[in-house]
Amino acid sequence: MKKYILYFMSFIGLVVFASSCGGNNGSSNNGGSGVLSSSMAEQAYVAPGEYDDFYAFISGGFSGQLAVYGLPSGRLFRVIPVFSQDPEKGYGYNEETKAMLNTSYGFVPWGDSHHPDISQTNGEIDGRWIFINENNTPRIARISLKTFETEEIIEIPNSAGNHSSSFVTENSEYVVAGTRFSVPIPQKDIPISEYKGNFKGSLSFLKIDQEHGDMDLSFQIRMPGFDYDLSHPGRGKSHGWFFFTTYNTEEASTLMEVNASQNDKDFIAAVNWKKAEEYIKAGKFTTEKVKYAHNKWNDATHTAKTTWGKEVKVLDASTLPGLVYFMPTPKSPHGCDVTPDGEYIIGSGKLAAELTAHSFTKMIKAIEDKAFDGEAYGIPILKYDAINAGSVKQAGLGPLHTEFDGKGNAYTTFFISSEVVKWKLGTWEVLDRKPVYYSVGHLMIPGGNSRKPFGKYMVAMNKITKDRYLPTGPEVCQSAQLFDISGDKMKLILDFPTIGEPHYAAGCPADLLMGKTTKIFKLEENKHPYAALTEADTKVVRKGNEVHINMTMIRSHFAPDNIEGIKVGDKVFFHVTNLEQDYDVPHGISMIGANTSELLIMPGRTETFIWEPKLVGVWPFYCTDFCSALHQEMQGYVRVSPKGSNTPIKYTLDDDIPGAE
Amino acid sequence: MQIASSIDDFSTLVAAIKAAGVENAVVNAGPLTIFAPLNSAFAKLPKGTVETLLKPENKSKLAFILTNHVAPANYPTKQLKKEAKKKRKLYMASGKYLEVVTKDDGMYVGGVKIIKTVKASNGWIHVIDDLLLPAE
């Protein structure tokens, strides 16, 4: 009990200290005291053996991955490798997944993952797939929510800084990707000072196959050379439209922090994608030569394959009437969020002191009335007063992103004043504000980007933690903070560290996914060309200096586990099949001297690593995943003879050819 | 364990596993090979023996006997034949070893005949009609 009190007191000390560092004392009614009451702690407590209510998929930012957490506990369940190699899982290292990281620039081992978005049906999240964009080498990935594995990555041509991505339309017709940086299209060798008029932006629409989820680059819309920052689909009444914030309408190319902040207003681009479909059908596009990688995982062969896209259909926003309209929005708007009913488009000018809400209904009327305030590169600029529905005054400093609770309220993050502000749609009044620690970017309410948010929890994702946790040298974690938003006031109930940068997240109720996750891969469905489906199928075959070992693993041995006839200079392929057909019985394998990662192989799956022995001797391999009581016995040897020697190929288990009676 | 619980013929074994507190050991990841005595095997013991063993004060003795029926490894029939051929003993969870012999009428482990074999998700169950009692 004594220890508990001590701990309790130091906790109070920490909270007081932290909020005094936050610099928000004047602008907030402190949320810190609430977390200390035991009932708060209980709200985030999920007892051992119990399940969380929600899945949260929080991107890892510069880690390139997507992490899966439970809410309200904040427990980390899995890091899904997407755009970066992951030696823990062999992703991007084994022969099967290397192709997932192919791009037109060659093999890229790293990515910057940003905005996960769950597929939708009728405007509600349906739990089929989750999409996520890569910012640096423009790509979109699709992850299966059955296997929690990356199944497809498509590169976006004519794009640079793939930031206003990867948001899906309300029936998952398209996943949409806008370019942040404008560049010369096609790329060419010109002075950077010739930016204006020569640099262009691209908004890409990728059609989603409704059965398998496969993405297809349907068309791009060629846009003026602004920066396209964030985007969201219309829904309900505004279904068929897509909204993109822009900044740098100044078309500057240097010292952007100053030069891209000169205009009082930039734009939200309203794109009529149903109109775009009509134009495509009517042949009003040009076909441009491009090259982009399209990497697809095959569930039967357990192998990814790259195909190369060679052209793209392009619609020119400057010459095709009715395709795009610009909505003036103050101060370099960043977040672009659409209310669950599809009526309001919220623009967050990142240098503004207020939030701007545009009305979709007013926008349609303004278009009908031709209430234009000039044009930019042939694209009509709608009159601000004709489309504006209102603004949230004095909400905070540096608004970034807004999500909705489905009960008529909106929640906006403020980076500079480091807080989340709750406000009311329609009346635009501020209802509550809570500090966050510190400098929040996105926030997430499960289902927040849909017609049906689940307004129970809100996660704020912070870029800076400073003194929030035990220090770990100069590099400290970033964090997520969990609020209970079921009442009138937001209540901070938990904060937890995240992997990489918790850039953005998507969430859904646990029961949407937990009943349908894959448990094992069936051996009878394994069509990997080098699979050994029984121990009797194992073999070692030499083809010149390549040696292919079709190996199996089962508790607690490899078959074969003694291999001879390998020579220095050989390229040895270990094709290893996990014969287990029981849930949660993975095995791993690694070989001394292999210049790659381990393999971590789920039941029924086949994976391959390459080993190029450089030294004569007898070299061991072993199981890297503690699989059974006799895990330490799960090992084997390979005999390596000198180059040019004639040691015959021999492979055995228990002195016999594996599977022999 | 699920398999054992679902068959009436193993009710004594199941009761004994519960009484000895080794339930978790037989549902774990495995692999495990269990030589599972039928009720009739327990019935062959002198009268009152089972009742005595099930008493709380004999918990450790019972656990020892039961773990002498469990091998922490994969021993399908094919593998057992190989062990017999190579004259290798089975290491049991009790710490003792059992001999495997192939006779004309089937496989014998620790002198007890295997009647039937069932695959379980975490290993193998060989049904026997006598207990594998350690010498002591």
C-alpha cells in the first residue's frame, strides 16, 4: 500500500510538471486531474485474458509500417510490414516478398507511411482491406484484414510526395492519391526557377476490384502546380466528389515557409470524379507514357510478382469544364475533412486562428449560379461568401485535422497550441478543449472518415513527447493519447508510446475483424513451386552452382537436417515449408553466414532465403522462433566442401532420406 | 485434452489429470505424445488404488505417474517403429525412459500394447490398456 501511494504521488508530480511545460495553462481547463481518478484508469484497463473493444491501425510514419493496437488498452499486437524491410518477419528479405518493394527507381527498402483508410460499403467501414500511402516514393499499399499482411503495392507515376492519399470513396470505388510536390510532367532538365506554369500536380484515381481488392490506376487529373496536401471523399449527398486542400498557390520553389505563405487564401479543390468518369468514357483524355511498378502478392504461390505499368489516362482540369472547382480557404489549409452527412468540408488553415467550414449544398448552388471569383489556370474559383457555411472562431493555434463523433460534434487538433478542441457542427461553438503532450498531428475516432463514426474513443497522435516517459537518450518515442469522448467533456484516459511517427490511424470495432482472421494457411492450397508438402517431398537439387533445398519444418525438427555436397561459391536456396496445421505454431530458420534475415514462417506457408557459403566446413542452421519444448533441438548441419570438389549431394533426417519407411 | 474429455472411456484419466493439476501441461503447444490409459486400465489396479491416488495428499505421486505417460515429442506410429528398430528409448515427462518394441501383434511401449492411435492438434495419442507404472 505504501508503495502504491508513493507511486501515486510521483504520478501527480509528473502530470503537474508536464502540463506546466506544455505552455497551455492559459488556454485549457486542465484535463490532467481526471486521469488520476481510479475510475479513469479502469476505463483504459483491459484485464489479462480479455479483449479490447476496438482495433486501431496506427501508421508508423518514417518507419514505413502499420502498427495494430487495441483500444482502450493501447496494447501493441502486431507491426505489419508495408513499405520497409522487416528482418523480424523476413519481409523484403525473403525471395517471396522482395518484389513488394520494387519501384521504377529499383528496389527501395524503406518508405514513409502516412494515412491508413479502411474500405467502405455504403459509407460505412466494412473491414475488407486497409489502404495506406507512401509519401517519398509515391505508392499505395493494400493490406488484407484477414491475414494482416500487405497484399499489393502500386506505384503512382507523375507524382512526388504522395501525401493527399490514400482515402477511399464510400463504396470503395476508388482509392485516391494526390501529389504534394508539383514537378515537371514529364520530368525534364529545366531550371528550378521556371517552376511557375511548368510544374504540375497529379490527382490519381485507382479503381478497386470489389472481390479481391486489386488496384488499377484508372486515370489522373492534371492540376496546376500547387501542393496538394490532404483529401477526403464526399459521402451521402456529396458522394461523387473528392476534396483536396492545396497550399503554395504562390507556386514558390524556395524558402517555402515564407514564400508559400504569402496568399491570404489558398484553395480546397473540389473534384467531380463522376464527371471525370464521363470524360474518360467520352475519350476526353490523353494517354501518357509512364513507368510504374505494380506489385501483387499471390496467395496460392505465396509469392509477390511485379508487373510494369506503361501508360496512364490523363484528364486536364484546365480545359475540361465542370471537373474541378476551387474553394478559397484561408492560410495554407492542411486538413480537409468531410462530415458524416457529407454536408460540410472543414478546412484547417495551418497558420489560421480559425477553422473554415464550406457547405456542399452552397457549393453546388454557387456552381449553378456561376458565383465565380475569377479562375486559376482555367479552373473556376468559387466566391468565398457563396460557399462558406461558417467558421470556428478563436479555436486555437495551428489547426490541422478534424474528426467526427456521429453525434453532431467535431474534434480538431491544434499543433501550435498543442490541444484537441471539441466544437459543434452548425453553430460552430467551442464546447471543450484538452491539452495534449505535445504537438498533436492527426487524431482518430474509429470510423471517423465514414458516415458512421463510433464516437466512444478518440486517439490523438503526438509528434513530441519530451518529458512524458523515462528518457532514452536524445531519441525518444512519439505517442498516442486516448480520450473517452462519450460524455460532454473529453477525458484523457491513457497515453502510450508508438512505433515511428504515429502519423494517422484508422480504427474499427473488434468484432468487425476478429471472427474472420486467417489462422493457418492450408497445405493443400499451397502452390509454391518449391513447397514440400510432406517430409517425403523434400529434396536437394543442384542446377549448376545453384542448389535448391526443398525443406520442411515441424515440431521439433527440419527435414532434411543433414545436408552434404554443398560447395564454396554455390548459391543455396532454402525453400522452407512449415508443415504445422495448428494455430500459432510458427517456426523460424536462419543459417550462419547468410547475408539476409531469418525467415518466420506461419503454418502451411513456404518461404525462401539465399545462402552463399564462403568457407569450407560444417555449418549449423536452427529454428529462430521458440516453437516447442524441444525448440533447442530443432537444428541441422550443412557440410560445405571446397570449390571443385566432388562430394555428392546427400540429404537425410535420422540417417535416412526424409519420409523413408 | 479435448479428445480425451470427449470419450467416456478416458473418464478416469481425465479425472486424474485434473486432480494432479497437470491440465495445462497437456493442452500446451506441444508437440506431445500421450499414452492414454483406458478406464479399464485403471480398473486393473488393486481395489482402492485410484481412490487413494486421487486424494489431495497424493497429488505429486499422481502427477508423477501421469507424466510418465507423456513424452514431450512427436511420436507417430511410424516414428515409434523407427525408435524400436534403432533401439532408442522414449524420454518421458516424468524424467524416466520407456522402451519401444515391435512385436508380431503390434507396438509395445514399456511392455504395454498400443491399441489405437489418434492424431491431436498438438501431437499424438496412443491408447493403451495398462498403466505405465515406473518401477518405484
